[in-house]
Amino acid sequence: MANINPTRLNLINLKRRIAVARKGYGILKRKREVLVIEFLKLLKQSKESRYALNALIQQSYKSVTIASTYVGNFELEDIAMHMKEAEPVRIRIKNIMGVRIPEINRAAQKSGMPYSLLPGSLAVDDINDSFIRVTSSIIDVAQREQGLKRLVLEIDKTKRRVNALDYRVIPGMASQSKYIRMRLEEIDRDMFSALKHVKKKLAAAEARIS
């Protein structure tokens, strides 16, 4: 406190800074609450997406087993070698309370595979459809889990800022403000005592002259 100049201007400035800090504290608290609500909602969706993905993967491998009984493993491997590459994904950014959440999308992929009409062609086509659904589900899970990671980081950062304002910044400025008020009151008392002393001396001097 010794390095603070106890002036009325500093006191006014401190009061303004405290008001701004308290306003910022309220905004950050509301932001943290919104982020936590969004996190819990996204967490629930992520769990559901992960469960759906596991179910789709199991179903897809069942389709592989069924198809292999119709056309054989060699034919399946040959078809797989001639498959086109997966469609590229597109990433857009969604803003939630200043947090950049990725939105991942991919072009719709047509069903069907490059093979002749074999007795087991429908079973083979089921594999393609199944893994298209798996790919879409993986993208959905990846999008939600990336969003969760970014929300966790932002919640933690916001929490640190709220705690810093609540436990360090605002109390520190309030303590400085209290110190300046006390020093100004002491200065006022000293000035009042000095003025009384001067008045007594002036009155005594006037009495001697008269």
C-alpha cells in the first residue's frame, strides 16, 4: 500500500475500476454458466453418438461376414481395391460464447459398389451402405468430442478469470480504496487540527495587539 498515492483522483479512478471489474465478473459468471450448460448438452449427445457408432460398427462387420459367405473373401478384397476414396470433409466454425466449435460435414456418398451382378451382390451392397453410415457416425462423434475439448478449455479459462476477479483483483482494489479513504480522512483531520492551531495563534496575536 505504501506505493499508492492517497489522492482523491486515485480514489475516483479505483471506484471506476472496481465497478468495471464487478461488471466483468458478472458477465464472466454468466458466460461460464452458459458454457457449462452447452457442455452438458454436448456431452449427452456425444455419449449417444458413441453408443450409436459402436452399434453401427458391429452391424457393419456382421455384413462383412454375411457377404463373405456369398462371394468369398477374395472377391470382397478385389471389390475393396477398386473402391473410390472417401469424400473429403468440410469444416465450418460455429461460435458459442466466443468458443470456436468445429462443424464437420461431408458430401453425400451414393450407394452402390463397382461390381457385376453376382448372387451375393445385395449382401456386398449392404457392406457399402453400412460403412457409409459408420463414416458419417465417426464424423459426428469427432465433431462432438472436439467441441467438448474446446468447451472444457474455455470453461477452465473462464473459471480462472472469475476466481482471479473474485479472490484477488476486486478485493485488492477494494483494499486499496479503503487505504486511500483512511489516509484522506487522516489528512483531513490533520489539516483541521492545523487550522485550529493557526486560528488560536491568530486570535492570541490579535488579543496582544488590541
